Amino acid sequence: MATSAEKRTSFDALGDDSMQPEMKRAKSKYTSTIMVLVGEDEEAFTVHESLICGHADFFKAACSAEWKEGQTRTVRLPPTKPARFQIYLDWLYSQQLLVVMDAVKKALEQDDIPTHKDTQPLLLICELCQLWMLGDYLLDVTFKNKVMDNILAHELPRRRLIMLPTIRTVIDGTPKDCGLQWWMVDHVAPLVEVSQLEEMRAWLPADVVFELLKKMVMVRLSSATARGYLPVAATRDKYHEQA
């Protein structure tokens, strides 16, 4: 039976938290709370208002007196999954992004994505992309940049391309020219096969196809290995966003 340390995967780019005990929220200095109803079934979460409004402009706007949510002290968040929002809350209270494999499976299964053991490294990247998009929806730049740092810190098996559904989700669910799209292009170009690009061309925007082709040519004309072109933590400023 796997231990709790083996089940837990840390994506904290600033240090290895994989051997730390289960994360506990520090005693909060905040008092006033709001109710957040997450997902289609509106699972309820109680959150300290000043904490979440101080990080996420979405909640800052929703809790203002001009909005009904600010008067009822209840905010609905239908686009995300409860398991994913729980990961965000854990980061909010601890400032550590600890992604537990069981939580990843739960979140992805809520999206009807298979979670076979041999695809776990790719599933973790998929989940981190989903977390980045959650941060984008909530207008929490600090969280998005933290997630990006952990995407860059995560080492995929050699020459493993992220899943095509993940690529499509990133393209369809993020703003043009955002940090996650640039990371996706830089990751895909050295690894994608021409046949895969043909498949993606049916749903990729023309400008993304153009960027992929440019980078593919650069890699193939270079004497460097494709691995040398993959995004790394040293280039994270390229993928960070400004508040």
C-alpha cells in the first residue's frame, strides 16, 4: 500500500514539499466569510472574504455592494469543479501549491477524463493547465504565475507530448497570447509529429499553427536537440503575467 508521501506529488518550484506532513491551514486572522457554490451541483465552500477578495479580482467585484452576491454573501462558481476549487483554496490559505494525485484524479474524473496509471505525468500537466485557467477566470495573477512555475518545474518523460485534448482545452479556454498559450506552443513544437499537426490543424487557430510551424522549422534546422528547445524554469518570465 502506498504511503501518503508516495501519493502526494509536490509542484512547489521553490522547494520539495513531497516529504512534508499533510498540509494544514494556519489559524486565520480573518473573520467575515462568504459562501461559494461550486460546479453544477453547487457544492458549498465557506471562505474568508478579505482573503479571497485580496487575491482574486473576480471575488473582489462579486462581493462589492453593487452586486447581488455582495448582499447575499453567496457567490456561484459554475465553470469549475469542486475538487479543483479545493486545490485553489488550499493554496490560498497556505501559499503552497501541493497537488495530491488523488485530488487530481477526482478533478479529472469530474471532467470525464480517464486516469490510467501510465498517463499520470501527462494528467498532472493537464490538471495544472486547468488550474491556470481557473486562476485566469478568477483574475488571480499570482496564482496563475505560481501554477506556471510548477508546470515548468514538472519533468515529463523524455519526448512525451501533452495530450491533444489538453492542447485543445488550452487554446479554446484561454485568451490569445496569454502565458499558457505561449508555453503550449513552445512545448509542442519540438515534439509534435507532422501527422499530429495535420490533425490539430482542423481546430487550431491559424496564428497558432503558424507559430508552431515556425518553431518546428527552427528545431529541425538546428544542431541542438529538441529537448534544448523545451520550456524550462529559467525562461519562466516569458510565461508570467503582470498584475
